[in-house]
Amino acid sequence: MAKLLTIFCLLLMSPFAWSAEPKVPLPAAVKTAAPDLHLLGAGHLNWLFFSVYNAALWISGDQYTPTQTFALGIDYARSFSSHELVKTSLKEMRRLDDLDAAQLAKFRTDLQHAFPDVKSGDQIVGLCMPGKYTAFYYNGVLHSKIDDPQFCPDFFAIWLSPHTQVPGLRKKLLDLHE
């Protein structure tokens, strides 16, 4: 029995055990808003032994650039309250960019409107129209639109900045083979 358990653990730790790219669909409403998007990369986030979410990045050009339209989708494997999503997002945005109190307060209000409570199986897709707005789709339906050009780069840096807390996921989203 101990030998079987050891083999199982080794298989779980194998790089091949988690190498399959997760399937995160792009909602039809996002395709309509940005028809030239195509999948760049996808990955999975675990925290300790818990599955948290699958994520995918769709871009409009040949490679990711924050000045071109892109969308980041998250399919949740766990439930989170709106409060938890907002709190975690603001904490990371503050860590990555020295935002002043007024900007943080505005982003807090924007995020409170953007994020509903989520449960396992729910999806949120953020569509960035650089220099214009960021739209959030909840389970395929437009849920919120933020008309602040600074919001997009500050928010999506959570996953796409070289200083992200999730560098392995960033590599998969950006399809980097470093």
C-alpha cells in the first residue's frame, strides 16, 4: 500500500500530470465585442492542494502587448465572495503599482461593481480595450464596464506583470517557453 501511495504521489508531482492546457471558453458576447481575439495561452492555479481556477489569455495580435485588445478569462474551481475578490485584487494592484488613496478608492468601487460572488463553475472574463475601457463578463453576459483607461494596465498586471505573484501561470498565459 505504501508503495502504491508513493507512486501516486510521484505521478501527481510529475510535470506531465498537470501539463494539459485547460479549456477556458471565450464567451460569444466577448467574441462579438472583439472578433479578432485568439487564444495565446492558458494555465491552472493551485493553492497548496486546492484547485483555484483555470485562466486563459486571448489576444488580437501575434503576441501579447498591453496596447492591443486582449481578454483574460478565469473559470473558478472554488467559491469566492465579491468582497474576497475585490480585497485580493486591490492588494495585488497596490503591491504592483504605487497607487494613491484616491485611485485605490475609485478602483475599489469599480471592482465592487465588476465582481459578483462566484462559485465553482462560474466564469469572469475581463476584456481590455486599451486607452478606452475594461468590460467584465460574468458567465457570458456583460456585467460591468469601467471607463478608466488606467484601470486595465493596473488590474491585469496581477497576472501579466513580470512581478506577478503567479509567475508560472504568467508563463503559460503568455505562452513563454523560457
